[in-house]
Amino acid sequence: MKRITCFFCIAFLFGVSQMAMAAQTIKLGVVTKPGSAQNIVAEKFKELVEQRSSGAYEVKIYHSKSIGNETEILQQIQMNTIQMGVITGGPFDTFDPIVRVINYPFLFKDGAQADAILDGPLGKEILDDLATVGFKGLCFSENGFRNLTNNKHAVKTADEIKGLKIRVMASPLHKAIWQSLGANPTPMPWPIYTELEQGVIDGQENPLWVMEVYKFFEIQKYMTLTRHVYSPHIDVASMIWWKTLKPADQEMIGKAIYEAALFQRKDNRDKDGARLALLKEKGMTVEEQPDLATFRAKVADLKDMDLFKEPKVHALLLKIMEATK
């Protein structure tokens, strides 16, 4: 009888141990709503980690700005209040200036070139540098090439941007880009539908998926395919948390987020053609062949501005510019 009781005690303790393992939760923050680019990465990551860890990890996704804007999410990751985030490149500006190099205007020709740089040694320099400000840089997923929309008039040349009140991210670089183009850039946290609808701002700039998912075709008449910035998302973890993980778990989590990023990049690019067709169908007037030479001319001197004066930042920008010629 004692042996049977002992057996059940061991079984019970083993079960408790397994439940304790299953209770390890990775809190992951994104500012956007389900269906958005960030969420697609987060949901694929959740699927892969929970499957590959046999239930040892559970991923809880905090979406739709439920725990704050992207700057606030990054602050929480630094403190390990939450463990991970899929964050637009712009808000990293105030944490680590090296991230500015990937938001430089007209840097990448296409997605394949962006992948080659960001998945390679130059991208690794950026991810590794994030450790200096409390983040484990894991990989890059995709927001996409940013395009201008507004509700005032069609835009074909950079001169036609003058005076437009354009919402930008909380990023000194993005503000500088639109100042150079003659706009009135207005930093504003996400989401911005109401501000666009009420005319608080004239327009905004984002990838095509944003126009679809957030239904900007309802409140923005004109779109110009400027593709002025390739905007990645940076998938990061709290360095405090990362250092507590076993090497095997670090490897599993790192592989899962990278595979989720690859999945999302392909998904995003595969859908862009249909998105453009939908936006036209919904009534947006789309300028597909703007005079990009006029845009490039106005932002040509940004590489010499104070935002890039720090030696490591300037050196990396020049290396990436050379690699993308």
C-alpha cells in the first residue's frame, strides 16, 4: 500500500512539475490589431514556440495598444515587464541611434535587397548593438515600403507636398525626412484613423497593408507610391529575460521568431498586388509613377545631418549605402 501511495505521490509531483513548466509565459507586445503585419509574426511565433516546446512555453500576445504605444512597449521590454515585442524601426530612434540607418530614405531597391542586407552581417551589427540598451535583437520582420496618402490633392512631385500636415512616427529621422520634403510632419502615436477622419492631419505614410487593414481608403482620397522608406519591424526580447534562458531554449526561440519573420515577409509581399487593386476599387486615386527624382533630391543631404554624426552610426550608414548601390 505504501508503494502504491508513493507511486501516486511521485506521479502527482511529476504532474505538478509539468504544469509548472507549461506555466512559463512569454508576454509579447504589438501595437496593432489582429490581421496586421506585426500580429502575423506574433501569431506564427506563438504557434511554433508552443508546438516545439511541447507546452513548456505559452506565448501571450498583447495587441491593439492594450499595453501602450510602441515606445512604451519597448520600455516594458527593457524592464522585463513583458519579454518580447515586434516593433516598427522608427520608435527605436530614441533608444539606439544605430537603428536610424535602416530607415534612411530610398536606401533599398526592393524586398530581396533588404533581406540580403538585414539578414546578413550589416543587419547583425544593428541587432547586436541593441544589447547596449537592454534588448536582445533577434531578427527583422517586415512592415514594408512606405507610401504617402493625403486628403488634399494628388501628389506626383515632391514640390506638391509643401504644407501638407503628415502624421509621422515618434522618430527624429522620419520627422526630418518630411521636413526636407516640405511637409509639416506631426509625430503622433498609433492608431490615427480618427485624426485623419476629422482633418487634424492631412495625411500619413505607411505600407499598403496598413491602408487595407485600417480602412484608410474610407478617409484618404489620394495615394502616391513613393516607397520612400523600407520599414522593417525589429523583433526583440528583454535582455534581462534572455540571459535567464537555457541555451537550448534561446536557440529554439531564436529559430521560431526568425521562421515567423520569413513567413510574414512572404505573406506580406504576396498580397501587395491585391491590396493595390482593392484600394483603387475602393476609390483611392493612386499615382503609381511619381517623379521620384524630385523626392531623392530633397533628402540627399540627410546622411550628413546630426542624427547620423555618431561615428558608429555614420560608418554603418555608409557601409549599407555602398552595399545597396
